[in-house]
Amino acid sequence: MAGNYWTDMFLTYNNIRQIFIWPLGGEPDKRIYSLVTHKMRVAMLRNLLRLSAVVLFLGMILFMATAVLEDLSGNFQQQRLDFESTFASFNNETGADHFIVPNIIHLIRFSQPEFSFIDYICIQAAFRNHRPDHFYIHTNEAGRKFRGKYWELIERDLELRSRIRILPLEPPSEIFGQEIPPDLRLFHGGDIARIRTIMKYGGIYLDNDVYVIKNLDKYRKYEIAINWDKDQFLGTQVIIANRRARFLAMWLDSYREYHPELWYYNAGERPTTEILYRYPELVHRVKVQFGADISLSLNLYVEKKFDWRPLDTIHLMINHRSYMDPYYNETPSFDENVIKTYPYPFGEMAREMVAASGMNNFINAKK
């Protein structure tokens, strides 16, 4: 047969469907040729469909496996963060041998749609000096959208912006059935909201005018780290805590006796005198390093030789400058131009962040 005939074989998906033997030099029957061509196309289509199905199936398996692994990883991480549900016998002096506080910075902005220069400088300092995994900005702004020149600069800083999550949050109007007066909801409501936020997520709460000077990871090994200077009430400007920290629940519960007429009673005085005086072991007590003392903040605007670098953070108290800064009328507000020649320590701090963030490059690129 070899030399007189040649064989054309068509394989389909599971066996040899047809073998056609044509004489050399002969013309195949058109009907057979058409049938063969049709069968070949059908077979190829079936094989292609089956191959696509196999690829899709394998893709689904890979996706599901990845999701399961991520879930297991997330659960493992959360178990490490919440390694003791009650923190019974936890030592807040030595802390844990691993991080138990998520690397998330929380900012609360009630009725503050526009970012100021100070807001910009502080979020840049937190980002560059601490390097959080995420910023959670909690706000009651419609559509969770901010505006203004400095927010636009944040939007253009892609590395920073990619870490920001904007979450809805309304200022509380009552606490344990007691009304919070409307004119205090942004203030006392903010005090309550920060406690609830940390109880929900865990992480690092910062006031919007807290300037982060150093990495804060060393505090993430404690149940809760909070400013509590000698002979003073606790400070609420910086709170670094696991969401299950015992003090948080007790602090919130102390609002069952709410006194709106006393500015700092529920936020600082009562939890200090009625809880921490009795149970100081509930917190990792931070003295001086969070820069919450008014005298430290004032130095930023009046003492040219003040060395702010040994601190971990410092509260700028920007909303209080009008009455505590004797030079306020000379420089009532700050921006990237004013701080170029501002001679006091805050000028140096701001200039560092303007340079590190590439702020001027963003501004020039927009022109």
C-alpha cells in the first residue's frame, strides 16, 4: 500500500473517527471532503471548549486556594493580635514578644471637608516616620470626599493615597441614653468615637494635629499605650491599643455618668482617677514621649532652641495657638511659603515634611 496510497487521519477527542484513503493523484469525493472538513472543525471546537473548561476550572481552583490561604493567614494574624481575649495577667511593662496592635493609623474628621496645611504635614509625618500599613480616615462628610489644595496634593501622592481608606462615621448624639449637646458633638462626640473606633479595629489613633517624629512600633507590643504624664490626667491625643484592651471597655463604660458641662471630665479626669489610679497595670504608661504636655507644644512656637527630636510624637495644639502663642498675631496661619522662614522649631518640622513629600514638585507640576 505504501507508494500507491497516502493516508490522511483525523483524530477527534477520544478515538480515530474516520480514516480516508485516497489514491495518489485522485480527487476526493466532494461530499466526503465536506464531511471530513466539518468533522475536523467540530472536533477542533470540542477540544478547544474542553481546554477552555479545564483552564477555567484550574483558575477557579487556584483562586479558591488563594482565598483560603489569605483567610488562614488573616485569621492567624488576627489570632496573634488577639492572642489573649481578656488579657488576664498581661504585663504592660514588658509587653508581648510580637506585635499585638494592627499597624493602622486612625484619623477622625467630623465636619472637616477641607484639608489644611497642618493636616497635610501631619499625615505626611505619620506616613514617612512610622510607615503604617493603612490610614483609616473616619468621617461624616457626604460621599466620604474631601477637598482643597492639600487634599489634592495627597491624592497626587500615589504611595500615600494607596494606603488611605475613607470610612463613614457619624458623631454620636448620645451616650448610654444621655444626650450629647449639639455644640459638643464634634468634641465630646469625638472623644467617644475614638474609643469606639479602637475597640472595633485596634490600631493607632492620632489627633489630626499630632506630628509623628519616630516609628511607633515599639508600642504595638502592649495591650494599650497611652500618654499619662506625672501628676496629670491621661492624654487622648495618641492611643495605641489592641481592640480587646481591658481599659478601653472600662473607659467607655465610665461615660454612664456623663458630664457635658465639664470639658475634660469624661475624656481624661474620670478614667484617670477612677480607673487608672486603682488599676495602673491596665495600660503601658507613656510619660513625656507622646508630647501631650502643653509646655512641650508651646515650645514649638516660642523656644528656638527646643529639641523636639527625642520625642516620639508631639501635639501641635494648632487650634489653641491663638491664646497660648504670644507671637500668634505675627504668624496666624501656616502654609508652605510661611514656613520657609519661620524661625521656631515647627518651621523646621514642617520644612522637613515639605521636602520629604516632594510637595513643591506636585505644586509645580500642576502649574
